[in-house]
Amino acid sequence: MSDELGQDTPEPRAGIGRRTLIKRAAAAGAVAWTAPVILDSLASPAAAASCAKCFKFGIQAVNTGNANPTKTDNYPVLSYNVGTCLPNGDANCVAANEKQNVNFSALGITLTNPFQVNLPSSNQVTVSMAQSGTFSGAGCRTPFQIIGTSFIWRSTGSDPRFPSGTGDNGVCERAKPGDSPTTGNLFPNNHLVAVSSSSVTWTMPASLKPGHSGGFNFVIGCDCG
């Protein structure tokens, strides 16, 4: 009897031949190789946590010279001529969860820098959501996760950056966690600097309208796990 793998010599019934052992070892090796890949995919940090509750709110831009807004506004904020500009996740968060005229401090909202759409692009506005603590206005626990957001604004018909006479039409810019910045894109949809589950930053569009001609919309997830 030969031990060469190319031979078709029958294996004895009393034991396991060398070819059978090799085949079984190869099969066992394949299982050992694939198992870590499956486990790694389940533990991936890219997997989004599901949220049991939600709330949504709007932030209205303010007139030049006025104090920064400190309360939420109507949801959705002024739509102008572009419709409602609803953010991602709106359909799954019912109207009963709208937070209107609520202090930012009661919802874990932090607004950084003046929110006035007539400011130049060098002015960036960041909205951050609390990742810890208790906030009475929310009715659910942290961390608060941004599900979707949108920036709505308009200029005037004489704004040379728009096709003739269309600056009044308004602009709707949506964003959600995982989206890339749009600042390098063509005007007018190019004001997103960064967005994550905890904050979003937009540059101001240097609108020729008063500073209050714009707003933000947010859908926020909570009780996430």
C-alpha cells in the first residue's frame, strides 16, 4: 500500500486512512477561518443602535443684532418656497413628540455661534446634543442621537449666485450621520461641514435676506441601546 495522495488505494475498514484525515483537517481549518469574520461583523462599531423613543424640534435663525435663540421654534421651521424640508426619520417620529417653545437647556441642546443666514461662510454654526445627564423636556434618557437634520434658507432675486430671479425660491439642505461634507460642492447646496450622531456644523450662506430667513430642523433619537 502506498501513502502517496494521488493513489486510489482503498482504506482499511479497521482504521481511518491518511487521505480521510487530511480531508477532515482541511474542513476543520475552513471552519476555524470563517468563524472570527462572523463575530467581528457583529461587534462592528459601525452598527447603529436602535432608539425606543424620539423627539423633534426646529430652531429659527435670528435677526442681525439680536441674541442667539435660546428656545426651540415651530417644527418644521419656516418652509418658504421649498416645502417643509423634513429631515431623515421624520415619518417615524409622530407629531406628539414635537418640542416647540422649549428651552434648549431642557432638551440638552447647545448652539455654538450666532445663527444668522446673512453671515458669511467663515461663520460656522454647530448644534450639539447631550450625551449624558437628565433633561426634563425630552421625556427620555441620554445619549441623544441625531437621526436627521436639515438647513433651510433663502436669499433674494438679485443674488448673483443664483440663476436670474431664483434666489427667493429657497434652499433645502438635508444631512444625517454618515453623510460627507458638502462645502466643496457647487452652490447653493454646499454648507454642511460635518455631521455625526451627536452634533452637526453648517457654514452660513451669506444670504442677501435678513438674518432670520432660515432655520434648522432636527429628529432626535433617545432611549437608545
